[in-house]
Amino acid sequence: MLATQRQHRILQELDAEGTVRVAALADLLRVSEMTVRRDIDVLDAEGLLLRVHGGATRASSFSTLEPGFGAKSARETDAKRAIAAEALTLLRPGMTLLVSGGTTTHELSRLLPRDLGLTVATNSLMVANSLGPAGDGGIRTVVLGGQRTPSEALVGPVTVHALDNLHADLCFMGVHGFDPKAGITSPNLLESEVNAAMVAASDRLAVLADATKYGTVGLARIAPLSAVGTLISDDRIRTGAAGPGAENLLRQSVGELRLAPVNQTLLNQPPMTPAFKGHDA
């Protein structure tokens, strides 16, 4: 088993249990405890978990941690692809979109159809790179300036000022966490300000967040759930620790809740076929 595969499995166990022990992981993965400790050290350095004596615990319990883009992109890939494919059904020809930073919004950008005459304004370097040059019939891309974050987003006063002069039909937003009481949140104060400005500049807000982010509360609030027009997550909301009550509560809190089906037995497979034909950059 490759190191990346072991580390992915460790994160799966952590998501399911909340804490993991080195000895138990060594038995599960059929490797030495020293190998498991090295994997935990790597994941701890990337901010994906917190190393403790004898094992590790979830990093999501700590609201100010902000893992880098590369670290986050390796997690929940099937759920992100399913969510991105579902998000495509919200598109209409000629739309102007605001797309925030994040790995799920990046997955969406890779699937955006090039034949709808879309305009995309984004503060994400990764999203902008995936869209590429407009060309004939492509997507017109506007990159917002600002200060670069670990998640490859641009934030700060420059970004907020640019948003003051923009208007979008729809905003696709990735978030650190969503919670019925706390709303949608970020671990980065500057990023939360930019995201709040994106909400204000858009007619409608669509939040893209996998089920593992339910109940996670970041340092800074972006908006209450009542501001979310459409929340697209995955169907593990129904089977998570909060139980079926979480789905009911979310349906009461947002304008529309969509739960994309995720086949967890097919990890790291090619993206699902979107509703519109897109280009995988």
C-alpha cells in the first residue's frame, strides 16, 4: 500500500472514530507502528489531524486550523465530485458566477461547461487556472486580487474592494464548516470577509460542502444558514453522528437542500458524468 493510500485510510478512520491509536492502525494497515507514526507526522504537518500521545485526533476540533490546498484536495474526493456534478444543474446560459476558494469549488470549475457563455469571477488561483483562457466560446474569467492564503485563495481589502463593483447571478461557495447555529464559517478572518462580500454581491448563494463538514465551526462566521439558497452536500448527512435529525434541521434552515449520492466503495475514481458536458482541465 502506498503512503498516500495509507494516509487516506487513516483520515477515514479518524473521520469515523474521532481519534485513532497507532497500534490499532498498524494492525489495520498491516504495517509497523513506526510507519504509522511517520504517516501521522505527515498529516499533522499538513494540518489534517492533531498528533497526540499514542495516536491522533481530528484537527477539525480546532477552529483556527487551515490546511493547505494540496492536503485538502486529497480528502473526500468522491463526495466532492458528486457535489460538483449536482451543482452543474443550477447553471443557465449566460450566467455570471462568483466562485470562492476551496477544493470542492475547484472540482466544480473543472466541470464547468464551455458552451454556456459563462462569466466567472473568482478569488481562487486554482479555480482560475482550471478555467484557462476564454478562447472561442469559452468561459470569461475575472481574477480578484488580494493576499494569498494556504488554501490558494486571494483575500483582504483589495479583494473586498473588487467585489464592491461586481454583481453575480449565483455564487458557488466552499466552506470550512456548516452548522445550524453557527452558520457557514471559515478559519481565516480575511477569507470570511471576502466570502461575506461575495454573498452580498450575488443574487443567490449555493454552498458546496461534504458531510464531514457538518457541525464544524470555524473561527469566523460568513453568514447564517438562512442566507443559503441551495446547500449541496452528500447523502452521508443521513447516516452521520447527528442522525436523520441533521437532514431535517438543514432542510428547515436553508432554502433548498440537495444530497448527492456517494458510493464510498469506489474511492478515487474518475469524476461523475455532469449534467452538462464540461472540460476537465
